[in-house]
Amino acid sequence: MTAASVDMAVLADLQDSMGEDFAAELLETFLQEAPGMISDLKAAAAAGEADDLRRAAHSIKSNAALFGAGPLADIARQIEIDGLHEGAVTRLEEEYGRVAGIFRGVVDG
Amino acid sequence: MADAPGRVLVVDDNKVNRLLLSRSVEMLGHSVTLAENGRVALDCLAEGSFDLMLLDIEMPEMDGFEVLAAIKSDPDMRDLPVIVTSSVEGLDNIVRCIELGAEDYLPKPVNKVLLQARLTSCLEKKRLRDEQRALLNRFATQEVARDLRETGFAIGGRRIEASVLFCDIRDFTALSEDQPPEDTIELLNAYYALMFDAITGHGGIVNLMIGDGLMALFGAPKPLENPAQSAVDAAREMQEMLEAFNADQRMRAAPQIRLGIGIATGEVVAGYAGTQDRASYTCIGMTVNRAARLESHTKAIGCSILVDEDTYLAVAGTSAVEPITGVTFKGFSEALSIYSLA
């Protein structure tokens, strides 16, 4: 069983409470910032910098949770707590790809 | 329901979080300043005045724990309420925030209703604290207020070397009988404003006001390098200010006033005396009595500033001094050498 990449109810809540335009602005900002966070994470992993790795994972987790991207938040959270496991970065990037596609659709709606 | 607007500092390294938090706070009617890490936040605090801080924990350069520690160790900042907003993992990290002095912890994503409740309650507490601080400053001197904030209140005293200054308006009773009470209060207020300036300007504190008389302390609670010198400098400035005041009074055909000042230096017992409910910072001891007697003796011999021997000795090279030997004061067994400063 695979959970949906984005819980649309969480996104709808955000749009409700903050306004649709602002929610779109937030998503747009996330789509701009996330590739940088992921490359920060990969750089930290390559350099063996545990603090930077944790911080980058934490940031991705925090934003993913905000937008209802549960599986992405879970992968990032796992990295934040435990460090890197085999294939974690690949899974993170794949999941981000799915999430980004959905968000792009919402923003361009 | 609009809350009283507050100035909120939002500290977060993540751009999405910064945007969301600042918008949420602005929607509640408050103004927001943004900082992207702890170091920038401390710079903001040094430059501006804030009522509340929303603080992230995981940040590069300087994290939230370090910010909390820095704020709580600074007497000027430690009253600033801090709400930690984070999705940091582990209960121990949340406990650590609270132990470091955070007012509250809000998990991310921040719930809007909770945020409003916390903001309102924290800003209200901050407002009460500011009010308290303002009251404290009105009824205690800045030094005493700071001493209370830093070391807390405890009945009890300690022995310190200090100089005590008593000052009184000559014939004030006769003066006040000749004019309407409003004028008397106005005169007193003008007089007190000038005397406070001269005393606090030289590091002293006014710790007693009775009618037209006042008692000031130099060297406690804040230590001074040479309390006697500070007290004498203050006394001279008080006399100078009074001359300017009298010149102004003359122009308005209002009555002149004259001062008698007595200064004594030596050991005093200073501290908070009273009860747990009502106490004041005060000082007692022979030095205090001597200063009071010196002040009243200025009337007897018609001079303006009288000091005791220890004050005189500590103020080396003071010009225009007239020694007066063999004076006996009530309550003092031995005759004293005192000095009149012109």
C-alpha cells in the first residue's frame, strides 16, 4: 500500500486559513527553495557533516509536513534522526519529484 | 477581537517558515521583523525594541539554544518572552528550551489558533512586566530597581563604605505658609528635579524624601570609586543648580530658596529593611546620623555644606575649606572635627 504523496486536506486547510494566494506563494517559495535544501543535504552527506545533514533534513521535513507531503516528511525525518541509510537520498529525491509535480499543478491550477 | 499590537521578532532559517510565521503574526495585527539565524536575531535585539520573539531551534551559525542562553544571561533582554516554534525531534530538546527560559513551545506546523492564544498571553505578560518595571523605576531608583532585578529581593543588609548626603531647604515651613499649596508643590517638584539630576549624575541614589528634605547615598547599591568625592561633587552641583533656580525665581518675583547640605563618609549598613510586604532600600548607622547632624548644623552656623573628617580626607586637595574643630553632636560622645566647604 502506498500513501498518497500529498494529503490534499492539509493543503486545503492551509489555503483556508492563510488565503489561496498566500498559500500559492508559499508553495512557490518551497518549489524554489527545496532543490537547494536537497543539494545541501547531499553536500553534507558527501562531506560527512552530521550537523549540516541533520539541519537540511530537518528543514525539508518541516516544510513537507506543512504542505501535507507526509511520505516526503517521513523520509526526511528518518534522515534527521538516524542519518543516512542505503538509498535514502534516492528515495527522497524521487518522492520530492512526485510532490513537486503535484504542487506545480496546484500553483498553476 | 484585536489584541494590543506587539513588535514580534521572527527567527527562522527556512524561508517558507519565515513567510508563513510572519504572515500569521501580521494577520493577528502585530508587526514583524525577520531574522534568518540566531546571530542576526541578536543583532536585531541590540538595535530595536521587541515585545516577543518566535524562535526556531535548528539554525546555522547560531542555533535557538544559543540564542536562548544569550538572552537569558543579559539583564536587559532576559524579560523578553520567547516562544520556541520548531519541529525539533526529541522531548529532551523541548525540555531544554523551557529550562533555558523559553516561555512556551509550539510545534510546527504552527496551529493558528494556538499561536494566537500564546501570542496574546505572552504579550499581556510582557505588558504587565513592563508596567511593573516602570513602577519599580518610579518608586525606587534605577540602581535599586536594577539591583532588585538582578539579585532579587531579600530582607537584610550588608556593611559597606559609603557616603551619605542630607539636604534640606532652609526655612521651608515659613516659606510654604506664605504661598498657596499648589505653588509649594510646584516649587518642591522643581527643586527635587534639580537635586535628583545632580545626585544621580554623580552616581548617587536618593533613597529618602521627607517634605523638603532628602537623603542620598553614594557607593550603594552601586559601588563608586570614591563615594566621598562623588557626594561632594554632587553637593557643589546642587548648590550651583540652586543658584540658577534662584535667578529664575527672581525674574518671576518668586521666593528664593537656600539649602543646607551635610555629608558623612564611613561604614553603613545598607539593604532592604521592612517586611516582606513593604520594604525599602535604606541604610543606617552612625555615618547616617552624622550626616543628618551635619546638615542641621549648617543652620546653626550659617554655612551651606558641612562634611565630616573622613569625607574631607577622601576629597584631597579640595579648595575653600574651613575646618571647625571641637563640635559635639547629640548622640555622639566625642567632639568631632568638621569642615565647611564654600
